[in-house]
Amino acid sequence: MAVNGAETAEKIKSLIYKTCLYQDDCEWKNWLDLCSEDFNYYIRAYSPEIQKDMEYMGGPKEYMESITGQLRKHNIDDSPLKRHGVVYRVDVSDDNKLATAVTSLTVFQTLLGGNSSHVDSGTTGIFLVGRYNDKFVIDGDDVKFIEREVRLDTRRLDKGTHWPI
Amino acid sequence: MSARNHEQWNAQPILQSGEWVDSKIYSDEEIFEEELEKIWKQMWIPVCHESELKNAYDFRTMTIAREPVIVVRGKDMKVRAFLNVCPHRGNMIERRPSGSFAKSTPSGTPKTMTCMFHAWQFDMKGKCVNITRKEEGYQDRLCESDVGLRELKSEVYFGGFIWVSLNDNINQTVEEFAAGALDSLAPSVNEEPLEVFHYHKAIIDCNYKLWHDTNCEFYHDYLHYHNRITGFNDEYFARKNTGFKGGHVNVGSFEVQYENYEGFHSREELSFPHLPANQWYMIDMFPGVNFNLRGSALRSDIMTPLGPNKVMIEFRGLGLASDSPKDRKIRIDHHNSIWGPFGRNLCEDLIAVTGQGAAMQSGSESRQILHGRHENETIHDENGMRHYYEEWGRWVGRSPSYPDQPFVEPAETA
């Protein structure tokens, strides 16, 4: 890690936590503003059932902007998701231009509509577990996401969600 | 009359018998148990795809009507199915969802199915090949040939899907069982080998038939913003809904206008063989299997009923085994954008049917669920569901509209 790498690493941790807050609040534009124009997003999982690495969602920044921009037109499950991330590791390149980070992730869902809102609303359960595998580009003081891979352990996703994780 | 009181709410609908079902068929424990015995244990059920067992000694495990099943590929490359139950003490032989018997396990040697409990071993044809300490324990009273596995009927059919039946006496091939319902897509899925690229599962609180209904009727496209703006034209409303013998239904095709949804594109460049650009077919097989081809990606829904108000649905996505990595990536994106667990449509369907499940729980008052739309057997006609429930009535022996009464053939009621 470069001399100033520790400072950059702290900045990266802060950036990752900021994405959790923005996404929890469905502030998709604010989330994507933290990403470079070359950003790519993926949700992936390995399936022991079919013994294959799978991609459940993926696309460049423009695509993510497009689909999040149309969410209001969809019938979504609006039970809030809360992302609990713990940044386990940040690695900054020696030239301080690139970085990677690994974040342990648990996403909780608090039912709103649920199966029966009278009974279920307010109930919190684990929606999924996995990791964020993030890549960053660094330009002086400016740090932006260039790639986020959400690597899921969970493959039983029941109703799923329209929202990026 | 506007809102109705209890008596009015429970009165017989104006529609004809057969144009509604009693919601008891979605919630009653006794009916559910009958369905497992009279339907699910009698039918051909596709359990996985041959690409999930590519090599000799590969296996997949699953259940049909609570019975543990294992599918293995033998040294002769033939796929066989067995009850995944050791004949010794009834333990499940293999616990993993998939894998290979080519290598040894902690209790057993390679190339055998070994029950971890007492290390009884079986070959890929289900023959018992080793009983540990046989002579000491059984002397000459029992030997390997007495304790083979229970083999199940199996076939590979329709683009490489592996079909299994618990019924030894089933007197139809899968082709005969399908009765032509699969023919519309057969050229597209049989031209070259397919490969599964996507798997995920949902376990949701609703009856399995409600998920099947949702795949049978497209009137619910009002639920889907994507489908409204990429469809809902004259060609869409002319799509035919065709019933086949055995309760199967085929929803005909039309050209989807994907580019009408911002960020989406035509699927023409990767159409399945013999499929015109951007076509979309749906085949609903009795009692709870769906094949859905949208131009470049095939989806299968295989249901495992878990209770009157609980079903597991396994979702698979398939492409061509010959896909280049670039083409596969595009095909996966096409599949996921609509049908993935984070896609535009699938979660909407699942939200809707769990709402039905919540309103029809066991013990709730019976409701009349209407299947009475007639639109010349086109896309918003509900003839597909009527056709399905007629077959359901035959197998269960109950009237779908009056489930406490015996099923009577419609012609006999005229």
C-alpha cells in the first residue's frame, strides 16, 4: 500500500458505507453518482445445484440508471431492505490509482406488504447474505466505484426484488 | 347492487359451473394429500436437465411428492433415476444437491453410491455391490441381489430435460403424455444441445396451482409494466391459448417490442433455432411445469408442492450448449432482465400469487375464483385454466367448482 494508501482506504470504507445508506433509502441516483462512467454492476452466485457460476443481474452504469429510473412504474415489494456491511479488506495499488475492497454483507428485509400485512408487517428477516467485491478508480482526492460485484451465498430468493442490492 | 353482504358474496356466481373454482382446492389439507397421491405420484415430472449431469457418475438429487429421488449418469452415459433411499435403514443415500460419484467418499469407494450410515454400496444401475460385514451379520439369509435400489421410470425428452415418474405402471411415454403440447417448441429446443445457465428457487406461501394459473393466463399482464409496453397490440391480443389432451396448455406467440422498454433491446441476434425474431411461447404442462421461451432464452419452472399453501418453484434458464462466452453473456442478460430474481417481471408474479395465498389460507372461507373470460381462445381468454381444472377434476375425482362433490365430465352435465 502506498504511503497515502491508509487515507485512501479510509475514504473507500466511507464510500462503501455511503452506498449502503443510499441504497437502503432507494436513492439510486445518489448511489450511481458515486460510480464512474465506466462502472459495471453484477449480482452473481455459484450454484452447487447446477455447478455453475451464475449472474443474476448485470449491466453498465447507463443500464442501472435506466432500470432504477423506471421502478416507479413497476409493482414492487416495497418492504424496506437494510444493508449491513462490514468492510473486511481494502487494498490500494502502489501507484494509488486503483483499489479493491471486500465487504461482508447481510441484507435484512422488514416486511411491509408481506404475505399478510396484518400479520407480517414489521417482521424483519434475513433477505440474503453475501459480499461486495468492489473495485475503485482513484484520481487524486477523487475515488469512484468502477465495479461492484455482489457475490451471493443465498440462492433461495423467494419473491426476489426489483432493487439492486 | 354494489358491495355484497355475506349471503350475496357466497351465492353461486352468474357464470357457468366450470368457469370458477372453489378456493378450497387451494387450501384444503385433505385435497392436497389427495393431489400428491393421485396426481404427483402418477405423472411424468421433469426434475432437471441433462446438462446438470454431463459426465459419467454425475448425480442430481430432488424430491417428488416428498419422495427423495436421485438421478445418476452411468458409465454407459445412460441416465437412471432411483429413490434416494438406502434399503437397509431407510436413510437418504446422497445429501448433496449435485456432484459426482467418480471419487471416493468418507464411507465409500469411487464409482459407487455409498450410504454414509453403514457403508452399503450401489452401482449406477442401482445394484447393491457391497453389504459391509455381510456374512457376519446375515450369514446366507440375505445378499446383495436382494437389496437393490428402487429404480424409477425416467426419460430424457424435450431439449434434454430428465423426466421421472414414481408410477411404475405409467403407460405413456413422455411424448404421449405431452399429447402435442410441446410440439410448438420442439424444433427450437431439439435442434442442438441445450445447457442450463441459471438456477434459483422460491419457496412461497401459495398453492402450486396458483403459480400454474399465473403462467396459464396472460390477463394478468396488467401487472407487468414491461409486458404492457412491449406487448398490448393487435398481434398480442390475437395470441391463441390452446388446450391439449391431459390438461396441458400452449400460449401462442407474437413479436415482442423489447425496445419499447428503456434500456432493453431486440433479442433477434440470438433467437433459438427455427424461432422467428423476438417470439415468445409459453407451454404449461399438467400438473405444474412451465416452459417459457422468449426468443433467446428458455425458462423452465418446476414446481414441488410442499403444502396446500406452500410451493417450491425451481427456475432454470437455458441457452445453447454451443454458445460462445459473449453470446452466453448476452443470453443471460436477456433472461435475467425479465426472469431473474432481480428482473422486471418474475418478482411481480411472485408478489401477486403470494397475495392470493394470503387470502386463501387453510381455514379461510371458501371463495369463488373466476375463470370465466371468453375471448375466442386468445391471450386473455381463461380457457387455459378451465382446461387445466377439467383435467384436475378427472384425476382427483372432485369437482373444481364444488370440491365436496364428485367430478362429472362436462359433456354429461349438458
